[in-house]
Amino acid sequence: MPDDDNLPTAAAVTLRAPPFSPLNPSMWFAVLECGFKASKITNKLTQFTHAASFLPLDVLPQVSDVISKASTSTTPYEDLKTAILSKLQPSIATRLKELCSKDELGDESLQTYCIA
């Protein structure tokens, strides 16, 4: 019988993530990565698994190609992040058009529309 004291152990980690925001996915990833750091999650496949599990069902089809290739990728988390940002992050041109089409800014500041 093997000596259980010499077996590697794995700790279960509870990671909380904010709700995914398709309006600002880069901020969602920044907060998620803070959680990875605080929880000492450094393995890229584990990061991918957490990130993918937090995505809403309507976003998953947009990144299904990345999800299906995750087990063979050397950078699954980065692949997922890049795919989501490229498909969902509004471009600067889109933000400027939105700003210019507003009649009034009201309480909103220009910075709301210019965050990259």
C-alpha cells in the first residue's frame, strides 16, 4: 500500500468572479485575473476552466472554437481571452460613434466612453 504522506495533494479553491459584462470584457478579465492571483491559480488550463465556466451561455457559441481546442493548446486561457476581447470589446471607433450620437452626456463623463 502506498504511503499517503508522499502523494501530491490538491487543494480546492473557491474563486468568485463578477458577472460577465459584454460591454466591458477587458475589465471583467482584469478582475478575474486579480482573483487568480489572490487564489494562487497559475496553471493556464485551470484559469481557462474557471473563465469558461463563468461565461454566460450566450457568449459560449462565440468562442466555441477556442473551447473545443483548449485541451490541446499550450495557452488556453490566453486564447479564450483574446477571442472574447476581439469579438466583444467595442472598438474605439464604435465608442466615439456612440458618444457623438448622444444628445447630452448628462451625468456621464467622456471617460466612460474612452476606456480602452
